[in-house]
Amino acid sequence: MAGPLLVDTAGDVVTLTLHRPEARNAMNAAMREALIEALRAADVDPSVAVVILTGTDPVFSAGADLKESLANGLPVRPRTNAGQALRGVSIPVICAVNGACVTGALEVALSATFIVASARARFADTHARVGLLPGWGMSALLPRAVGLRKAREMTATGNFVDADEALRIGLVNEVVDHERLLPRARELAADIASSDCAAVRASLALYDRGHGATFGHALGLEAEAVANWSLDPAVARARFATTVERGSERS
């Protein structure tokens, strides 16, 4: 039997698929533990450049498995906080949302580097409808993505936002036809992998460290990073040549 997380490695890209179709890919403890382990393994593997995170059709995920957690009478254990795990890795993670992405799953998606959505994707925060408070970062992540007023609306109503609206409000980066979702995610992964992986990770870390900081502090973080950065001039020249060539091909 397949486990709750499918792991597929193709070259320097690892695709992780939430796989509990009988439960709308609800993230039980076993799935979260497997996801955290797979993310950490990819993060320390020098042969891996990018992770793609998706779900088994027709949904991305219904969020945390409330049947499991409420049956235990306990909140989700901090050590299986999937959102925190995503935010804790330096490797770029493309979240390919293929269908409904609800509550805890939305926190997970927002914790990825960026989101590509199928035209069938829908997003909702239903914590308050169930009588729960978010625990994986929603209160910090959602208003930063869509603005405070829209975040308030989504949380207070629990209403769904479709893919086109998600693109309009800045919740996702791109919307594609459903059949194009994984191919498009792989195209973006290939673009990322063709860059210098160390520079990608360091640049993303600068965005994370500078987000919310004053302009001057963010510039200081950048200056500090540059002062401590080293590169091989020969490698840089070769990369510059291929970058110019790539730009000419795409112009």
C-alpha cells in the first residue's frame, strides 16, 4: 500500500504528493511526519535543487485531520507542524495546488516559496467555522499575502476563494489549466534548478529575513550577506554567458 505521502525524485527535483484520497488528503500525524522528514531530507541533499508539493486529485488537502486530533482530545502536536517545517527549510518549494486547499492546508501552501494553482483550485480558512484558532501560521501568513481586510473576510466568513480570485488578490502566483499544473510546476522547477542553487537559497533567505524589517535594516542584511559571499570567477563567467544566451532565446 502507498503511504500517506508519495515521494518521486526526477533528477534534481523531488515531488511530494499528499496521498490520502479517501480522506480528502487530510493531514494526519503520519502524513505530517512523513512530509517533515521528506522536506528535511531534500533540504540537506546536495543533489536536490527544488521540491514540488501537491496533492492527489481531486483535492490538494482538507487540512489537518480533525477526526484524528479531536478524537485524541488534543491540538495538533507542535512537532508535526507542517507549516513550520516548510518555513524552516532553505530549499525552494513550489506548491502546486490542484484542488480544494482548506484551513491547515492553506497554511501549508502559504508557507511554501510560491504557489501555482490549477483552475480547479479553491481556497478557504474555516478555522473559525469549526471553532478553532489557527496554529500553523495563518494569522501571520494570510494578511501578508492578501492584505489585512481580505484576510479578515476570508477568516470571518470561511468562504471559498476560487483560483481566479486567488490570483487577483495575490494569494497565488499563477493559474493554469488543470492538466498543465504539474508540467508548469516542473518547468518552473527546471528554471530554478538552472540557477546557482546556493545563490537561490541565500537570496530567498534575505527576503525572509528582511520581510517586515525597516528598509534600512533590510539593506544592512543584504550588505552583510554580500560581504560574506564568495564565488568562483570562472564559474560566474560561464553562468553569465549561459544567462545571456537564455535571455536572447526568450526575448
